[in-house]
Amino acid sequence: MKAICILIFFAIQCKNVAKDEVLPTSNPIQINEFILKKKVIETGDIQAYENLYNSYLASPIPQELLFYSLYMADQYNYVQANYDVFANVTLLCKYRKKALTDDMAKLAIDNLIKASDLGHHQATLKVKEFKIDKHSKPIDVFKALLAEE
């Protein structure tokens, strides 16, 4: 008797779903981000990178973009990605003091200098303002930059 009741219940539930209706299995935003990430990694698609960047602005963890910024900066020499590496490391170290290490400071400053060398306006202003060059000690410069932010 229980088996018949269960079968009737499932039959009624199945009738409530239209035949052409597709039940979503994933969040469309996650699928879109996956597609953007794939384009960035496979082809260095700048528009996909910029869309991914914009989607991470509203993210509770915007530093997740750091990997893609590093990749675009390194593999495709994309100017904005160099500055984004600097910006993401700055945010990370500002809100997570334990993240501030010599290596993180060097990563941020090297990418800032590279962005400036490639003509990025904001990067050039920061490099001039803080008198940053290849001989500057990254951790000291980066701490001064963090204090300003």
C-alpha cells in the first residue's frame, strides 16, 4: 500500500513539471564565469578578461581574479592585467596583514613598474610619486603604498 502511495505521489509531482521545462542544475553566473575563464586561459581574450574583472568587482573575494591577472600579464603582456596584479595584491595585503611578505611586495612592485613601462597612466603616476625604480626595496615601497591607500 505504501508503494502505491509513493508511486501516485511521484506521478503527481512529475505532472507538475512541464515537458519542455528545463530544471537548472547550475547557476547561470557560474557558467558564464567558467566560459570567461576558459577564454582567458585558452586564447588570452581581453574582452573576456575585462568581463571577468567586472564580475569579480562585486565578488566577496575579488582577489580570486589575481590568477587570471597574472596569467594575462605574463602570457599576453596585457598592460591592464599588470596593474590589476598590483591592485589585487594591494587589496589582499591591506585586508590580510599576514599576506604581506617580501615576495608579495616584489610581485606587486614588479607588476606596477611593468605596467608603467608599458604606458599605464595610473601606474606611471604611482611610480613617479613614490620614486620607484628597479633598485627600490619592494617591501619598503609597498608598505608606503599601503599606508597611502
